[in-house]
Amino acid sequence: MRLMSLLPSATEIVYALGLDDDLVGVTFECDEPPTARRDKAIVVGGRDTRGMTPAEIDSYVKGRMAAGDDLYTLHADALAGLASDLILTQDLCRVCALPSGQVSNALDYLGCRADVLSLDPYTLDEVLDTFVAVGERTGVPDRAGVLVAGLRRRLAAVAAAVAGAAAPRVAVVEWVDPPFTAGHWVPDLVSAAGGNPVAARPGARSTQTTWDAFAAADPDVVLVAPCGFHLDGAAQQARVVTDRMPGVPVWALDGDSLVVRPGPRLIDGVETIAAVLHPDRVPAAPAGAAARVA
């Protein structure tokens, strides 16, 4: 089966299921594993926002969406030439990837025949369910079952390690200018790590908020995990939070690797958050995962 992934998390799922030889196309943002962008055709492009401030990125995104313009460019010739059997995409967030309807319209216009599977989880359990869905559609349900069982064992190990410990109040900042509170599966990660998510929207979309609202939630710890950034970028944004919320411990997380992409590495995120919240019970996070910001 010839597969195409139009979002980074789907690419990670494909590799986790051992289907990388079947993958023929990815997006310019599919950087895990790093070989994906080198070995596969790039079928979706977009603006390189490196060098832009968070406020500039927010303004660019809002301006494009208000005008009805796309944030991503689907390379029609590449799409047609790869003759995929199954395309993995989403309808969860227009900022994250092309919506499935746009992909289907492009296939109809080009006269291409391919199935489209939209992956739209809002909770951690639903994220794990998407691995099963991809496994079933690609003919490897047993592999998906093994993958999910292993991830659930890791979640159970964290739960056992933090059982009985006081759950600190944890606010996750998904963006700093303007501030956004975290939604979707992110509060579930905090809960699974032995924390109490506050200023959060479990199972709902992330929304713009205010620093006063974050402060009113009275967090014991603030985690900064901005979408589209790894640890260095998150640490730069976290310094804004230390100024806005003095006296509250602030940690930066590798958002793209551990928090915001609904792929297998979310369990790494749970383990990392648990290490931040319960360092006396959980082994330290690996280098590059998290950093305390003074």
C-alpha cells in the first residue's frame, strides 16, 4: 500500500508501525524521524516562520485565515504523480495541517483515486485510538495493538510511580504572544503525569486567554510548550512567562516532540512532565526534553 502523510504526527505513526517503506510523501514539517524529509517526496509546503516572533507568527496566521487563504501549499503534481492508496490528514486544526476536505477536493480535481483517513483526536485515549485506526486501514492491526499496549504499559508505570503524591496545579502555556491555554489532549498529559491541569480546556480546542486568567488559576508550576517549537524556542518564550508570573516555577518543554503532536511521543511527554512534577519518584527527563527557566 502506498501511503502519504500530510501531518507530522501521522508520519510518526507510520514509522512506529514499521510502514516507512510504504510511505511515499510527507510535508515539509515532518522532521521525525529526520530521514522522512530526506527520503520521501515533499507534497505539502508552507512558509518558513523561523526568525519571526510569536506575535508575528500569530498575526500572519490570523491574517491568512481571516482572508480565507491557506497556510499550506499542496503540490498537486507531486500528489498526482505518487499515486497513493491512502492519505493521512486531519480536520483538527487549520493551523497544523491541510484539512481533509481540501485534500479530497484536490484528488477529485486531479482525477486521483485514493482513500483519505482523517485523524482528529481530542483526548489522549483518542490519540491512541488513531494508531489502531491507521493499523487497521493499512493491514497491520497486530502491530498497532502491540504499539498501543506498550504505550499503555508506560502510562501505567508513571501512574504507579506518582500514586499517592500530591498533585501540583499545572498550567500549560501553548503560546505567549498572545497567550494561549492548552486544550485537546494536553491536560490529559498533565493528569497522567500526576498533575492537576488548571487554566486548561481538556478535550476542547486551545484558546487565546490573558495572563490575568493564568494567574487567577493559581498554578504551582507553569509548563511552556509552544506549537511549532522545540526546546530552545520554548525556552525563549518561557522567559516571557517568568516576567508575567513571577514567583511561579516555569519550565520549557520540547513542545513539538512531546506535547502538541498527537503521535507516539506523547507518552515521552507524560514521562517528562512527571519528572518535572515528581523528581523524587520519576527518573529525570532526557537531555533536550525540558529545562527550568530562571
